[in-house]
Amino acid sequence: MLVVAVALSGCASKFWTYNGPEVTRIIVYKSERVMYLMHHDRILAEHRISLGFAPEGHKQVEGDGRTPEGQYIIDRRNPNSSFHLSLGINYPRPEDVAVARDLGKSPGGDIFIHGSTKGTTGPRAIGKDWTWGCIAVTDREIEKIYAMVATGTVVDIYP
């Protein structure tokens, strides 16, 4: 019985509940490696982040290692992510596709706010850029963010 209780308690921590003010917007400042969860003009939470492995500039093509810049929305949730939990960002937008097409390349996709890679012994070093263009936080942070942020939330990503 004790083993079952311990196993279930470990699973339960992945899914937090949140009853506070609505997160109306996410603001990311790439150069500062910081992400804010906002309720209108009030900061609800601040998180240190990691970005794509070549973060300077707007993502243009698949594999460039850049994190997109501009206004996006959270368009999906993945509780079974390879990165603990993840919130999808609606990259590429039509204008992103057009830029990549003009370069004769694919814009890529699957840009998320996520935790660490499954199978690692702890969170990746936050502040060191290691993703393929995503925004990474620790597993414990993504658990809280996942509970707080609804599909449809605006995400503003600044250089």
C-alpha cells in the first residue's frame, strides 16, 4: 500500500492546480533570458529561461537554432511531451512560412515552452541555450506554468 501511495504522489506532482488570476499574456525577453506570466499589467510569475542554441534573431528556417520573435499564441498542450510537459506556440505563422519559402526552405515548427528532456537526471542548465528554438524552463516550473496558462494565451517574444 505504501509503494502505491509513493508512486501516485510522484505522478500527482506533474499536474498542479491553479486558482489565481488568469494569465492574460506571456512576455519573453530573449536577450535577458526571462519570461513573465502576466495578468494584464501585473506580473504573476517570472522565470529564467533557455532558448534555441543560436538565439539571436528571428527564427527563419528549420534547424537554425533560433527562437521566434513576435506575437504568437499558445495553441496546444502536451501532457505526454518528451520534455516533461509542454505548451505549443503557433509558429510558423503565414508570414513565417512566406519568409522560409522565399529562402527555399522549410520554416520548421513544433516550438514549445517546455521542461527538460525525459531521462535526464535533472533540469538542463537554465540560462544556457540548448533547444532547437523552444523556450525551456525547469520541470518544476513547467508544471506550474502548465497549470496557469490556458490555450489561446498571447505570447509576445522580444529580441
